[in-house]
Amino acid sequence: MLHLDRGGSSENMLLFFAFLVVGAMMIFVWLDVGYGMFGILQSTRTEQADQNFEALLREVNLLLAQRAGFATSQMALSLQRKTALVGFNEQDSYIRTTTNKYIFRPNSCYTSCLCVYYDTSNWGIREKASIKVRCKDFGKGVYFYTRNDPSDANIGTNIRGVNVFGGTYEHLVFDGRRFGTRAMYLEKLKEGDNTYIYIAEYDAEEIARRKESATT
């Protein structure tokens, strides 16, 4: 006659359920730690983007504060992956890039402004609450632009603003995916009621030509 060891089966079942409970607790702990680490990385990226944006704003404001009609500056600019720097001019409701991405003017940008995007995964749509962007408005009569460079040497990415000012320059669109840290040249040129702010990667030969052209 077959006899069942009910005591052993009960113990095995209890051990099985205990392992299930411990395993579930471990999964919750790992998920919580992972979410916390993701939040820290997101916060760090935002803080770094803010610091670099503040440094750029200081340089631009120093140029604008100078009484001279022509002034220049240099700085190191860093952009993290998934971040971007965009300059909107007062007539821009959006900027179309060379890859036909449309970057719409954020609600916090009223005239001409510089904007830092903290996450470019959704920046090609009309602004919604999910778009993480911060803008600094500079008022009317200020125009931002960069070098017209088909080789992308100045920003290291295939995302560029289309031609502006008669095709000589481009809208200022710096995508951080392969930007890293670069030596940048900033220039202010005042013509009548308008002030033009040029920002591009440092190029000694080009800078010499620009300075000569501005002073002759």
C-alpha cells in the first residue's frame, strides 16, 4: 500500500512559496534601484545641460552689453547626448532641418531666443507638456545663426538648420549626439537696429577673415 508523506509535501510547498516571495521582493528592489539610477542619470544630464546653457547665456549677454558694434568671445561648449541647442529668430514659427525635421518654436520663446532641449526624442513635434525645453528670450532685433557647413564639421551631426540670410549661414541647431565638448567662437555684429549673434566651432582662418571683413 502506498503511503504519502504529507508532512514532507507541506514543507516543500512552504519552501516553494517562501522562494516565490523572496524572488518577488528581489525583483521589486531591483526595479526600484534601477528607476532610482535612471532618475539620477536624467537629473545629472539636466543639471549639466543647465550649467552649459548658463555659461553660453553669460557669454552672449557680455557681448550684447559691449558698446562696440563688433565684439567677439570664445568658450568651451558641451552638449550631452539627447540634448540640443537651438536659436530661434523672431520670424521663426519653426526651424526645418536638412533632414526635414521640424523644430517648432517653444511656447516659452516669444521673439528671438536660445533654447536648450533636455531630451530630443520628441522635439520634432509641436510643443506638449512632455517636451523638456528651457528658453532665454532676447527680444526683437536679435538674430542667431551659425556657419553654413555642408560637411557638418561645425556640429558633427547630420541634423542642421537650413540656410538663412541668403544661404550664407544656417539656423543655429546643435545636436548633442556627437557634439561632446568643443571650442566655440561667438561674435556680435550690430547693423542699425539689428544685432547678429554668430556661434560656430572655433576656426582660426575663418575668424581672421570675419574680423578683417568686419573692420574694413
